Amino acid sequence: MPLWSIWWVWMSAALALATLEVMVPGYIFLGFAAGAAVTGVILLVADIASLPVVLVIFAVLSGVAYLGARRVFGIPGNKPKVWDRDIND
């Protein structure tokens, strides 16, 4: 059985990517971690031995998870600056 079709390998990769997200924040690795976790669940349920199919599943799920995280957490620096006091006061 090839390594890319084993579900716990994808779950381990998801854990490693989630740990990397904690050390290097930016929501990039969070999408990859979620994509790897869902890919692991899919491989637990279905037996997919084709590397291109597994990589396409992972890429699509990671992209959707990244866009979802970006929508939930927002884009950094996208908020307008609010002035609390005037410079001449």
C-alpha cells in the first residue's frame, strides 16, 4: 500500500501543519492542516490508491479551508484607521 493512501499519514501531516500554524501564524498552514485532516477522513472511508486523485482532493479541500479561514478571520490590515484624538489637541 503506497504511503499517500494511508489515512493516518494524512492525519499526522495535519497535526504537523497545525503545529506549524501555531509557530508561524498567518492562516496559510491552517488551510493545509484542515485539508490534510479531511483528506485523511476521506481515505479512512474510501480506498483511493491514485496519487493524482488524492492530491487533487487535498488541493481542493485546502483551498476551500483557506478561503473559509480568510473569510472568518479576515485579511490583516483591512480595517480603516480610527483616530481617537486630533493631532492639534
